[in-house]
Amino acid sequence: MIRIKLDATDSTNAFLKNLVLSEKPEDFTIVTANQQLHGRGQMGSQWESEAGKNLTFSVLKYIKNFHIQEQFLLNIITSLAVFNALKKLVIPNLQVKWPNDIMSGNFKICGILIENNLKNNIIQSSIIGFGLNVNQLEFGNLKKASSLKKITGKTFNLDEVQTSILQNLQILFDDFESGKVTDMRQKYESLLFRMDKPSTFKDSNSKLFTGYIRGVSKVGNLIVELEDSILKEYAFKELELLY
């Protein structure tokens, strides 16, 4: 494991991606930034982070024989790694908001961005970016954002929290390579935010509707029960959960 620490960078994912192009870093190379200037979340959203208060880092993972149709397993593995680490810190009411936001109650505390390198529909490697709000207390107009400190009142050591996440990530990748996939899927579904609760959604046409989250398909689509007990699957860009 090689760790690269930066004072500031536009994006740890972008830095690691450029590093892969210029040389071949070893498996589990980690890039951490004290300040990420232009961090990105899912669908190009901005990830706001106060310098020195949070964890912004990316991990390079080489993968063998991983077809693109199975790529949602990476969301499961990374979500569970963060969940397991935060559970040990006794962060309350932890859940996973599909596909891979980590929630404490109704507040988002962590986002994950996964970017895959493909060859003939086989994932060769992944760059996994984590943005975890740790000791930041103010989030401006982001009313649904919070942090470990804001929730618990405690100040956390960033290095210790990161090490715990990385250890759990390694364990889960080892489990994946050993074929322990079914247990991961079941654990992930058991943690889904708003599971089996009446929720409001917005589709890709900005139409609002009510439904119940019933699970996640093998390819990672969200399964929602609509009126008349109709089950429909939605890909990530087709749906937004409004709570």
C-alpha cells in the first residue's frame, strides 16, 4: 500500500487517474488531499469540503475477471466499508442511500465516486473516491449535509478514521475475491435508506411520484413498488429520491 498525501488538488480521483496514465502505481495506491478544490460527486455534482476538517481521498484497485454487468458490486463493497468503519465509531442511525451515499438519520455524511477503466467490457481497475464529512460544522445551504462531529459532538482523528475505512475495504475485496457476494448483497439491502417506507421520487422527466423501495436488482437498479403493486426498476440517472 502506497500513500500519497497532497496539500491541495482539484480532485483526488483526477490526480490518481493521471498517475495511472503516466506510470503504473501498485494496487491500493491511496491519494489523500488536505483540501480538494473541485471535488466531484455522482452525476457531476460538486462535493464541498472545508480544508483540514474532512477526509477526501481516492484508492486505486486492480480487479480480475470483473464484467461490467457486475460493477454495482463495487458500490456495495465501498458502501459497506464506510458503514463498518463508522459503526465501530458508534455513529448513530447509519444507512446507505442508493447507490452509495452514507447517511446518519436523514443527513448525508459521505459520498463515493467510482470510475472504472474498461477493456472489452471487463473492468481492469477502479478509482474509488471518498468524501467523508468528519469535523466540519457548517455546510451553508446544504441542509441535508452533516458530519461525524456535528452528529456526535466529538472531534475525530482523520488518519484513524481513514485507516479503518481502508482496512474494511481490503477485507471486503478479499471476501469478494473469495466469492462471498451473496452476503454482501443481503447486508447492503438491509441498510437501504427509506427501505419499505413511502417515499417521494423524481424521475428523469422531473415528474414526482410516490413509491416504496423494495430492493436493488443484480445490475444495481433500484426496485420501486408503484401503485397497484407494480414493481419497476430504475437506473441511477433515471431517478432521484427526494425522501
